[in-house]
Amino acid sequence: MKFIVSTILIILFSFLSCLYFPWWTVGIVAFLVSIIIQQGHLASFICGFISLFLLWGFLSFWISYQNGHILAHRVSLLLFKTDSPFLLIGVTALIGAMVAGFAALTGSFVRKEKTGTGF
């Protein structure tokens, strides 16, 4: 249940933060949610990763779909030397997922465990 709640919170607050702040605030959101909702280290990473992969994947597909993938075709030719807008959408989602995943992992390491040595 914590995993689903964390995923929804990261998606919601990341979307709202990107409306008003720079793109990298998704890392701050994942970091804070990971501190507030206590999970294991792997679960925190996967939660942040999946959240932003879904959010940025959907948003980049939706924006690209709205203009007929014109810009995505051209940018994929520049970056990858191949005409594949879906590869560009996937790489975009992967970059956001890595940022949020590692931010959530950092948040889980910062939070002190209730058992163990305090790490």
C-alpha cells in the first residue's frame, strides 16, 4: 500500500511542481516523498523510477501526439540519426525516471532506520 501511495504522490506533486518550477524539482519531490513514507531502499528507488517513467512518458507522448510528432521526428534525427519519435519519448522518460529513482534512493538513505545502526 505504501508503494502505491508513494507512486501516486510522486506523480501528482512532480506534475504540479513542473508547472511552476524547473524540471529538476521532480528529484526534490521524490526525495521528500521517500523521506516521509518509509520504505526499503530498493522499493524507494523503484517507486521513484516508475513514477517518473510513467509521468514523463505519458506527457512527452501526449505533447508529441498533439503536434503530429513533427518535432520528435526532427529531434530524433539530430540525436539518434534515425527517424524514431518513440525512441526519443522513451529516452525522455528514462532520464526523468533515473533522476527520480536516485533521488528517492537518496531520501531512503537519509532517513534514519528505526532498527539497526541508524543508517
